[in-house]
Amino acid sequence: MDRIIQGFLKDFLKSQQINEKDESKQFEMFASYCTIYQHYQDSFNLSDVLCGSGGDCGIDALAIIANGKMITSKEEVEDLIEYNGSLTDIYIIFVQAKTSTKFSNSEIGVFGTGVADFLSERPQFVQNEVIKEKCKILNYILRNASKMKKLPVGLLYYVSLGKWNEDRNCKANISKIKKKIEDLNLFSNISFIPVDVVQLQKYYRETLNVLETEIDFSNNVVLPDIPNIVQAYLGYIDYSEYKKLITTDSGEINKAVFYDNVRDYQGDNPVNKAIAESIENSSNNFILLNNGVTIICRDLTIVRTKFTLKDYQIVNGCQTSHELYKHGKEKDNLQIPIKIIQTTNEDTISKIIIATNTQTEVTNEQLMSLKEFHRRLEDFYATFGKSNRRLYYERRSKQYDSESIEKVRIVSISTQIKSVAAMFFDKPHLASRFYGKLLEGTKEIFDSSHLFMPYYCSAYALYRLEYMFRNKLLPNEYRKFRYHLLMLLKYDISNGKIPEMNEKKMEVFCNKIISCVDNNEKLIDEVKKLMKKIELVYKDLSDSELTKSASLVTKLKENL
């Protein structure tokens, strides 16, 4: 392992709080994170994509992405279909990583054979629980093919510490693997990507980079002084310049620039069809027919007509951008109305987002991150300073990307909802759902009268459990019960007296929970005790559907 990769690996392990001693396992995690990040820039839990060992079909990691979300259960797919009416931008990503300093033709063959077997209608290889669960998710997606805008994209990453030299035998083997998978007719496109040491270094650097793009913006006017705005410009640019802002180095649309946009891409709805038609049929009138895009950046440098935007987000124009990406390939001269605003004031950013997203209906949960409760909750998390208990509430996605902090300490809104719903609202069985669905079933969450401590406490307890599972201090087969453990932990420590979410006593109660989960030995003993309670209710804990059952929650509470 070269010195640069060693340094990157050390940095990665610290960021993810991984104490794994086996170098090959470390490398599998590192390679999996770097490759999957190329298609999913939001934070994700490595445990949700790693395939374990034994019965893994030669696959180290498997990620399923749809509608811009990392899918970890078939229930999330159900919810996406219900909420969006369709499945879009589906990626199935397979990863195999080897610390060998050369690309092994035989190992490439094993990887390809394992993927092909996984994708087959009747798999022959032994599958562990993780692979079986991934298989269920993929099969559910395929059974709902009528809801797809197009078939999924399949990506096979084979990562090695060697240098890819276009070996003829390896290339021939890769062609055979692709042909075998293409013949299954499951994908719109299949790619097999050999990743060598130089490419892997580049991939990891991309995970660390803050968004930064330079465009030529000569057709602009300076807007007058506005409170809390450093500078602002209004004008138009050619699509050839605009696409630099919305695409990655590999030419794919960059989902990361739309994370502050309250509406994800909505697919072929009437509004987007009209946008597509205006792109396809326009001569020079697109600029008149489109409301344009609004970009907020935290740093803006201008040299003559060159504008360098750093840490920027497209807060209005997600639909326009996707339609331009799909239909504007031969329209480089198409003129896009654009507004660029530099500010770091959160209140101003929220006002701009709300004001520029009123053309179509925006649901409550989409605007959730802009609400006062979440701002104050973010501030509450910060009160823990630099202590080991410090977590970072990610009210605005990717807001901590420019800070040197351990990524596993970041709590997304989705994670917050799942943890507090499980621990304090007794809804652990709904944790596998899309968070919008979970909110529907737990309307009391984020009530303005609630104390912030139980929200932090539930997220901290989950963070500690994930740490224990990640570092094999708790058996991994217990991990699927982590949300049930949060609920049971609350009841076990309470001795039957659980304060209300707005009572001062709740703060004292939460501190008791935190003291328990803070100590490794105490937490191990507590989890073993709680798992025995689960085993009393259900003897066979291998059933992956068990954790999604409301009856399990009822029986557990009856046997407290």
C-alpha cells in the first residue's frame, strides 16, 4: 500500500471511527466509500452497504440508490413510489476491493460471476443475511418496473492497489461479464470500472472537496446593496457554462448541488414536460419562457468575467437543471437566466429558499429544515462543545463538509426522526420507512413545546450503538434491532416512570440514558439483557421482516 493511500486510509478510518485491525477489511471499507460516493454524495452509514464475509457472493459492498435516496429496505421503495409516483435515477452499485498490487484476472472473474448470480432469477450461491436483504430490495424494484422512468444503471467497481494497464485478458474477461449481465435485460446500461491506485486517490480527494466551480458570467448586472447579502448578480449564461455548475467531472448530474432545494427532481410531470419542450423547440426564447435558477454561495471570487463559486447550492432550479441535462446536450448556446447570491446568513438563505419555491406545492416535511425548531436544535447540539459527546445536527445537508470533523458524528434530519421516533414515541418498526412516511405516523415529533434533550439523547444513543456494531464490540446480528434497543433502553432505565417531552424531569432522565450508553461495558451488558427480552418474544431472530412488525413492539411492551 503506497504512502499516499496509507495516509488517506488513516484519515478515513478516523473520520468514520473505525478501529478494524485487518488491513484488507479497512481497505474494503475505504474503497466502498470512495466508489459509492461518486454516485451518492449525501452522508450514509457504511454498515448499510457492506456485505460482510461468507456468503457475500464475492461482493464487498452493494448500494441501491433511487430518486436520489440510499435505499436500505423495500419499504422505502414503497414509500418513494407513493410519494413520487415513480422511481427515477436507479443505480445498483457493486464493489470488490483487493489490496493486491496487480489486477487479477481470476479475481475479476469471481467478482463478475458473483454479481451475475446475485442478479439471476434463481441464485445458486450461498447468500448471507445482508445479500438476501439486498436481493429482496432489488426484486421489489424490478417487480415495479412499470413505475420506472427507465431501467436501472448497473455499476461494477473492481478496486486494486495496482495500476490499470489495459491488460488484454482482463479486458476480455470484463467484456464477457458485461455481456452476461446485459443478457439478463435488467439494466439500461452496465459499466465495469477498474479502479487503480491513482484513480482511487482521486476518488477520495473528491469526498473531501467543497463544491467549487468557475464560470464565465459576462452578461450580468450588480444588484443594489441588500442587508445580509455580501454581493448579488442577475443575468444570463450559456448552457455550456451552466452545465459546469450541475455536472461532475465524469459528466453525470451532480446531485450534491441540489441538497438545499426543497423539492427533489419530480420526473416527467406536466411542468417538467413543458420545460423539456421549451428546450427542444426553442430558438432563443428559452430565456423568456423560464423563470431561471437561483444559486446561493458562501464564497464568491470575481476576476473580470470569471466567477468562482465555492460551497454553493442551487436553491431554485432543480427541475430546470435536470431537464437541461436530459435535453440540452446539443444546446450549448441556450441562454439560462441566473441569479447568484453570496451570503452566509442562515435566516436570509431560508427566506430566499421559501420565496423562490412557491411556484408549485411544497410539503411541510420538505420545508422542515427551515423551521425555527431545527435551528434551535442545531444550536443545542453545539452546546456540547468539543467533548466526546459532541454531535452535529445537519439541518442543511452537507453543511459540515468544509469542517474537519468525524463524519459519523453528523446527524441528518432523517436519522434524527428515526432515532427519536423509536426511543420516545415507540415506533422502532417504522424506522425502515422513508422519513416522510414516518413523520405521518408520528405527528407529535418536533413540537415547539418539546425539550431538545430527548432529541439529542436518542441520536447519541444510536450513534453509540452504531459505533459498537461497527467495531464488533456487539454481535452484528443484533444491529437490525438497534431501533428496538433504543425503545427498550428507555423503558429499562425509567423503571416505569417516563417524563413527558416538555417536562424538566426529562433532562435528568436523558442524562441517565447517556451515562449508560457512554460506557462500553455498561452498554454491552445492557444490550445483552435487552436482547434476551427480544428472544423471549421471538426465538428465531434471523427473520429480516421481524423488525418491521408492529406486533413485535406490542409484545415487547407487554413483557416489560
